[in-house]
Amino acid sequence: MIILGIAVSVLAVIGIGLLVSRKVDGDSVNFLVAGRSLGLPLVAAGLMGQAVDSNATLGNTDLAGSVGFWAGAALPLGLGLCLLLTGIFFAKPMNRMGLLTLPDFYKIKYGRGVELSASILMIFSFCILLAGNLVAGGYLFERFLGIPYTAGVLLIVAIVLTYTVTGGMFSDAYTALAQMVITVIGSLSLLIWVGSTYGINIPDGMGPFDLGQLTDTSQGATVNWATLIALGIGDIVAIDFMQRIFSARSPEIARRACFAGAAGTAVVGIPYALVALATTDLVDAEGGPRLLALLDEHAPAGLAILVLSAIVAASCSTANGAILGTAAVATRNIAGRTDRTDAAGRDTLLRDVRITMLPVAAVAIFFAVQVPQTGILLTLAFDLMLAGLIVPFVAAHITPRITTAAAVAAMVAGLGVRLVLFVLTPTMYGVPNTVLYLDNSLIGPGFDGWPTFLGFLASLIAFLGTLTVQRLRSAGRKSTVGETPAPVPLPAALPTPEPANQPG
């Protein structure tokens, strides 16, 4: 009965995605950014759908139930913080630029080399993010269908590709609206059921008001703050978030959608953390995700169907956006497909993005099979973005005194420090580092969390240091010939936005 209920919800979502796919009308702008025509409800649902994924649900409950509220809630709250900051500072200017992908911004500001480097890092990070959402599908189908974990991962990919390849951003937006309705209802219903059946009895020291989790390193404060910062700031340069901002009909809609998405993410994410804390003695955390165990062994069938459908919906919503955005970056910014049409007038960019979705999904499947974690993969993905890309992005919005050399220095220093510390630290966000760890006596588990801050700090110092050196050199050259020192040349002007192609 549970599987039948989930199947019905999945088929309904696929049907919506296929139904609206005709809006693409053979046009890559329609496919990638919905013709820049989406209104507030669709953009807000899309942003919320990208934030509320299996990491913010299954990963949230696993971390909250084992470590404390702030370890789990840091995932959805960090993502909500990202949308809030994006709405305040970046949504309107980014929408005005009329871009197709986020790396287009780096090309305009810093040139082709930085665009290419940023694109590679974004693709790597988003394959990790996508893998985290495939993990949820693998575990869910393994537990409730009895099929192998890897087969479950492949099944969730097949579901997502069915409508994403055909409808692109239009399918993503409309399915996200339906998926988020299911997710909000499922989250609140679960909290109400747990509260009325078992009560919200939180173990001592693990609740939302036990602030030692944010102030005491022995209670995981460093890791919790690292998670909030990695997601709250590093996720600003997320290709899936920006793809939806580009799709908004106006800059004001983009801004307001970020605020709505931030609020919705918190509304969905916080109940999952509370549910995990209230049921710590009820489920066995050793048998896979604790939320799945709770639904399978204790919840009534109707509620289990609703919540599991919400988890699948959240995973699919994030996965289709990640696949679409990553394939677009690979095609446009790495392969260099800046021309949308060929000599015969055919939109070959649309065709190439669709083809590229297949290898993108294959890489994510590999990560999901090798590292079957949820919340950890999400944080790791945007930890790398925080270390390498956020400083050049923010700097380009607040000052014209930017240079390509400064951007390169920031990326190299930030990522270099972060990756070195990653392989030397035995744990990552409280979980054993089984991905890539070199046994050493220099760094112990107590250092966990600090690499997030040090990677960002190295990036910032390198950026500012390079700018300072360049200005001093420029001033020295000018003074030797008796001229007044001049500032570093301004970056190239923003491009004229492409006209919005309305769907036919």
C-alpha cells in the first residue's frame, strides 16, 4: 500500500512535468531559464524545492537525532539563510543581467579562464549534491521495495530524467510547485502526529534552546557553525538557485521569491529536526536513515505514504534542478557553446544540453554509490564553493576594483587550503572521513569544522593581497614617470541581456 501511494504521487509529478514540456517549443532559453517568464509562485517553489531536499530531511533527522538539534537544523536553516542573503543583496542585479548560467557572470567579470575554472568546481560540487539526493532514493526503495540500494539510485535517476530532459526549467518549476505542497503538508503532519502520539520530549542538552551546541566546541559548536556558514554563504553561488533567479519575470519577483523560499525552507526543515529528537528512543539508528525506520515501523500507513512521497518529491525537485544546471554549465561554459543556433537556424544548444544530462547523472550515481551519505555530501559540496568562488563573486558586486589575478589567487588559495585540510582531518562534519584521508599525527577529530573557516579566510586574504600588490606595482610604475597613480582598470561592462523568448 505504501509503495502504491508513493507510485501515484511520482506518476502525478511526472505527468505534470511532461504536460508542461511543450512550453519549451524547441528553444534553449525556454529550456534553461523558462523564457525568463516565471511569476512569483513558480520561482519561489523552485528555490524552495532546491533547498528542501533529502539532505534537509533525511540528513537533518540523522544528524539531529544523533548529535542535537543544531547539527540537523543547520542544514535547512543554512539553506534558508542563503536564500535570505541572496534576496537582500544579489537576486535583483543577477536577474537584470539576463544570463543563462552562473559561470557567465565570472566570464563577464574575470574572463574565460576564471569562467572555466569556476565551471569545473561548480560541476564537481553539484555532482556531489546530486549524489546526496540519489542516496535518499536508494535507501527508500531498498527499505520499502526490497530492491538493492544501487538499483534504487538508478530508479530515482530514471524518474527525474523522464521529465527534466523534455521540459527543462518549465518542467522543473511546475513540478516543484506540486512537490513543495506535498512536502509542506508532509512535514507538518509528521510533527503533529509525533507530538500527539509520543509528545515532543527532547533529550537534555540536544534541543533548540540548548545553545551550548553553538558556543561549546565539545558539543559540536564548531561543526554546527561551519555547516551554517558553508550553506548560508557558500550556497549563494549555487547554479540551481541562480538558474531560478534568471528565470524570474522581473528583478523584484526574483528578490521576493528568495524571501518566500527562505521562509518555506525553515517551515519544512525545523519539524524534521524536532521529530528526530522526540523519537530518539523509538528507532534504531543503525539500520539506515532513522526517519525511514520511524515511518516503516511506527507511523500509520497514510502518514507514511504522505511523508515518503514528500521525501521523494524533495529529492526529485533538487535532482532535476541540479542535473539541468550542471548540464547547462558543462555545455555552455566548459564546452564553450555560446552560440545557441547553427548555420541552419537550429537550436543545437538545446540538443547538446539534453545529451549532457546523461553523463552528469552517471557521475552523480558514482558518488552516491561510493559515499552513501545525505547531509554530509550537501555541506561538503558548498564548503568547496565557499572556499573557492564566493569571494570573487561578492567582490564583483561591491567594487569595480577587481582583477582576474585576484580572482585566480582567491580560488587557488582557498581551495588549496581547504583540500589539504580535508585530507588531513580524520572527520568531516562529525562523520569519519572515508572519502580521502591521509593518516597523520598533526590533526585530530577536534579540528573538524575549522577547515571551513580557514579555506574561506585564505581565499579572502589572497584576493585582497593580490589587489594590494597590483595597486602598489601600478602606483610605482606611474610614479617613476611622474604620473598620478591610477586605479586598477574597471572590468568589462555588463552585457546587454538577451531578449526574453516567450514560450509559444
